[in-house]
Amino acid sequence: MSKRTYAEFADGSDTNMTVLTADGGRIPAHAEVLRLVCSCMKNAPASDTWDLRQLLVDGKHPTAETVSAVLEVIYQGLQALDFEMDTTAGRFSLLQLRDMLLFADAVGCSKGCLDNMTALLGNCVVKQLQIPLEAADEAPSSSTGTRGGRGGRGRGRGTT
């Protein structure tokens, strides 16, 4: 399996549902997968669309980008249909992950799905907190006193 986006995966698979978002998004999906993971879909009448255009999460409509990102996590978590998500650290921003978690919670995604998003959130935080140590390794090692080391004129104790 190669790593790819959800959109690339969906373009090459036989989807049977379209997810509609308020920002004009039309996202292909598999109804069977969504029924397995989202409690709001389990007892929904059979349909070839999931209309999210009226859904408000934290006072705003979920975007197509957010819904697609959540679908990536859903499909990866189920290892569904030979999809392997690009899990590069920092792929999603903290704000994107916040929106993803709020949306996933609003539509009743499974604990496993929420756990996977929480892990992505943790990876994102760790990546943002990493401090480059290369700068510390670049301190001069010369004994000529170029940066206040021994020898040469450094900061004296005063004059006589």
C-alpha cells in the first residue's frame, strides 16, 4: 500500500455515498464504513448522501477539509479498503485537529477513531515542542577565546 490522501484513495475506489458540506464540498465515501464508525449513521435511512450542510459544530459548519481529514482517520483506523494514510508528524495543525475532534465527536465516531485522532494530536504537539539542538552543537571549540573562552581578551575582573 502506498501512502496517499483520502481524496486520492476515494477517486480510485467504488464509493456509494456523497458527503455534502456547507462550503460546497462533495466528498465520496462508503456508506458501510460510515455506519460502522459513526453512531449517527447506524440507524439513518439508506441514502446515497450524507448532508452535513446544516450541521453546526462549535458554532460553525464543518468544512470539506475537516470532514475529509476525519474520513482519512476513520479509514486508516479500520484498515479499510487497503487505505494507508500519510501519518507524517505535523500533517495537521493543532487547529485542524481540534476541528476534526469536535466534528468526530458531534457525529458519534467510535472510541477507536477518537483515540486515533488524539494520537495525531499528541504527535502534532510533540513536533511543535521540539527544539532544534543543532545550534547548541555549533559553539566554537577553539581555545583562542573567540566567544569568551580562555586566552585572549575576555571579560576581566577589573584594572589594577
